[in-house]
Amino acid sequence: MYETLPRLCTETVTDIDARETHTRVKRRLGVPEQMMLIGRMVARSVLGDPRRFGLAAWILAPLLAGCSAQSFPTQPSAVVPSVTVMSLEAEAGHGDGQVRQRSRASGGQTVHLGPGEYRQWTFDLRAVQGHYTLSVSYSNGKEGENEVIHVTVDGTVVASFQNRDSGDSIEGWNEFVTDPAGTTTLGPGSHILKLEVSGGDGCVEIDVATLRPGGAE
């Protein structure tokens, strides 16, 4: 296209009108049909002669080409942090209890808690405020009276439940069950989850506490 422009610039309007037909202008300038139609409109309204579409198309070609190549920025959609499941391994928390090696535990370890002992986690959420359901996975061999596990979030009790036997007095400590542990509403920022044990024979091993989005209060 640009190789033909210098020669067209030296031609007079009369030369273009006399020698260029609609088809030849399209071929020499590489101008699409729609641009040729625009060229004829400009030639009629501005140049006063619809036959001068060649000159009009030559004038419009670089302008329309530049416009067609220009991309306009799109407005970004609102970025909402994703809400994901959060698993808190017992051995990763702090507080009371003894760490035990258990091959079937989610992280290969548990924390043994007795009456009056607790395990606590501090965690951060970046998600928007929402409801969460809590659950606790643990093991408990069948040896005596079962314990009660108290669950608090940011100092507020959200659940208290009596644990159950996960198996017999030997293999039961390496077999795990999961019980619901209440619901809570959490917003962005730092939070504290705490499990505290009372009663029973002092034998419960905490594996992992889990928070899942979507719980209803």
C-alpha cells in the first residue's frame, strides 16, 4: 500500500479520476470495500465529486488503519479474594499436649490432650466476610469415659461435643473420625481457634481442625 502512495501523491485529482476505477483503487491501495464506500461519501460531501473516491480513499486509508489497530483498555473486573478450605494441623498449633506419631494422621502426627488441656491456632484470612463450618478430626481408643471438646473462635464458644471412640484400645489411636464443631462468621484479618478438653479419661488425640466456607449460622 505504502509503495503506491508516493506515486499517487504526484498525480493530480484529474489523473486519479481519469485513470482509476473503483476496482483498481481497491487493488492499488489495498482498501477494503467498506472503506471505499466511505471514500465515495467523503468525495461527494467534501470534494464535491463522487468520482474522486480514489483521492478520498488515499486520505482515509492511514487514518482508518491507525484507528483499527488501536486497542482500547478494558475495565478490570472487581477482584474478590478466593475463599478456600483451611486445615489446621494439631502439631502446627501451640498450647498443651504431647505430639504423637500416627501413620494414618493427615500430617503423620497428632497432639494428645487430657482434661484441662488445650490446643490453639492463630490464622489469617484474606477473604471477604463469610460463614464457615468447623470440624475436628481425632482419634480415641476405647478405654473409658469419653471427653468433651470445647471449640472457641476469637474467644466465643461455637460448639461443645462429646467425642466418640474411633476404634479399640490399641488400633483405635491410629484410626480417625471427624465430627462437626459448629459454625462461625469470619472476616478478613487474624483469628484464633482454640480446642479445650474436659472430662473423660484424658485420652483424645487431635489430628486436624478444618474450616470450610459456606456454613450457615
